[in-house]
Amino acid sequence: MIPIDFNVLIQAITGIANPTAMLRNKLERNETVIRLLKQFNLSPDSPPADFSGVYAYTLVEYGVGKPKAVLELFRQPEIRQAFQDAWGQDNFSVLLQAGEQFLASAELGDEIRVLGVDARQEFYQFAAVFIAIAKRTRTPGDVLAAQQLNSLHRQVAEVQTRLERLPTIEGIRTEMARLAAQPLPALPESSEQRRAFALAQQMRGWFETLGYRFEPHERWQTDGFEWIINVPVRRGRYDRILVRGIEGEAELRDVMALRQSVEAQNTDEGWLVTSRRISRAARDEVEKPENRHLDCYIFDELVDLDADFTGYIEWLEAEIKQRKIDAQYVPLACTKEELDPDTKQRLGISRYDERDGWIDGYLDRWLDDPAKEHISVLGEFGTGKTWVAFHYAWIALQRYQAAKERGVQRPRLPLIITLRDYAKALNVENVLYCARV
């Protein structure tokens, strides 16, 4: 492949007339993206096989309509090197530390903020698109054997659409983790690394939501990672916690490694966190008096330390009983129109009834689909929309409580918010604040 001059590429992207209007016109933007890809000898149907090509492809897909100052960020040698390291080491986690460090120190981040743009959010959006493209890199033989797949451009456009609906950096990082965890033909990254990366995104998002500060200390291994966070204990004071996240079962040897790291870094406490399982020996070890500064958590248990849903669960159970949904609910069927993705013309109708587990079965499969976006239940007045919502929340709550009782990974906790009670709320944040109060 002929080397791509990134200066020329960025100039071509930013030279497009009226980019703001183009962002509002999806069809025009898609046509421009395809034209630019072809102009630089990039196929809209399949990704290139080298880093330079994947990076250029990402610049086009992400960059059309973006201000020049934002694109300049991804022309910087430090940023490009971080992405090349992630590509070469088969480890997307190296992007996190490198990107955060560069944005914290570079004046370019300040230039972007002057535009009213969040530089960190742009970095993570770009990274998500890069991962989506890199995960679809195939050998020539694979490309010939997979002609039935959608074009790469269409797949990336779907990723872009999902990113546009994610207003927070935490949401974008979760999308990055989902993309990185997909077992698609791509970089020869191990499944252990993918799962550890996914756990890291969950934990970082949760800690940032709680306002915990991260120290520069960060280590990555094949199946895990290590951070130091600062947890406020009172005004102006905080505890330094060494957090060791691992993929797979946390065992006695992991507790020993945690203790060594805590001693080496001289932190106040050490937390061992995993997605799934903790061995009995590991739990017994942290219960010993000499290890009172160590703890083991499944990620769900870690969330339980700061998120108490008891009041909400009691309210939901009371609503179910009061409405008698647990005793009088009648299973309902549902239909879904199937549309041509290009013309939006109806091709047919799918009906989900007893054969598919009624509407409950459809919702189960929708929740299990990593490509899902949002779902709306439509129906005339009195057809049972509210009861469907409460009934499914009730079923999901029972699954959640059963998983918590058994100590296995929990499914989603269903949240019912009756919008009529918050008619004066101006946005989603107002709704959630009022519901919490």
C-alpha cells in the first residue's frame, strides 16, 4: 500500500465546505466519507492490513465534520505512537494511559477546549472507531471468504451512530470495551486481554463516577492490571488504595501478589477485583488479622459498597403487589416491522408470540444483542404497555436478586421511571436527580 501523508489527509478532511451542516445530513456525510476513502486508496468495503492504513481509515470515518484543531490532536506523534503501540502489542489498554497523559500536558487540549469541545471525549470517540476498524482487519483469504459481510464503512457508521448517543466519557469507554471484547478475526489479541480490558473500563468508569482520583501508577499484565486510586475519607484527606484487577478466578496467589504490591507502593489498602469468581482460600486469606488492609471483590460487590438500591427495590416490589401484576399479568405478543436499511420501506412484519416466549422472549434476546441501540414499546391506550414494563422489570429483578444470592455475575438491575411523574424535568439528568431524591 502507498504510504499516506497524514498532513494531506487532514487537509482534505478539513477542506470540506460547510462541515457543520454535513454533520446534520447523514446521507451527504456518508457520500463524503466514501469519496475520501477512495481518494486515498482505502476500500469502503474492507479494512487495510497495516497500521498506517487503519489509522488513516479512522481519521476519515471519525474526522469528517470535525474542527481542524480536533483533528490536529491525532496528527501529534505521541498520539499516533500510542495507537501504533496498541496495534503492535495487541493491547488496546495502552491507549488509556498515553492519551490521558498527553491531554493533561499538551497545550493542544486547551485549544480544543476553547472551541467548547471536550478533548478527552473526542480522544475516546476516535479510539472506539479505531478499535472497531482494527477488529475487522483480515487477511486477503479471510476477506474473500467473508464476502457476505456488510461493508466496513456501514459497520463503522453504525458504531458512529452509537457513539453520538453516548453523552459521557464513561459511556464511550464502555463502547470501546464492548468493541475490544468482540471475538472477531482481527489482531491476535488474547481473550484474557480482551476481558481484562473490559473489566478495566467498567472499573475506571465507576471510580470516575464516584470522583476518585487516579495516580500515575499503572501496570498491565496479560490477564490483569494495577492502579492506585485516592478515595476521599473526609475534607482534604483521602486513602490511597492499590487496586489489582484480574481476569478469571481470584486465587490465593493473587492475594499474595496484591500484598506485595501494597507493601512496595506503601498504600493504605489493597483491593483485588475480578469479574466473576473468588476462591474460598482467597476470601479466607483476606479475613486474617494481618491482612485487614486487604479485600477481595467481585466487581458487582465493589459497586454494592457505594450503590444502595434497597429503597428502589422495595418500591418496585410494592408497585408490583399493589397493581397485582405478579398474579394477574397475561402474556402478550408483539410485532416488529422489518425495513429496508436504505429505502426505509417495509419488507414485512415479524410476530413474536408463544413460540418465541412472547414479548418477554423478544426483550431477552434484544438485551443479549451487543449491537442493540434502544427499544420502544408502542401501542394504543390500554393495550398493556405499562404492565409490560413493570412485569419485565419484576422478572429482571428476580433474576438480579437470584444472581446476587448465588454470588455469580448479575444481570442488569431494571430501573422503572414513570415519566408522567417528572413532566417538568428539562432533561434526563433532571429526571434521574428527581427520581433519586
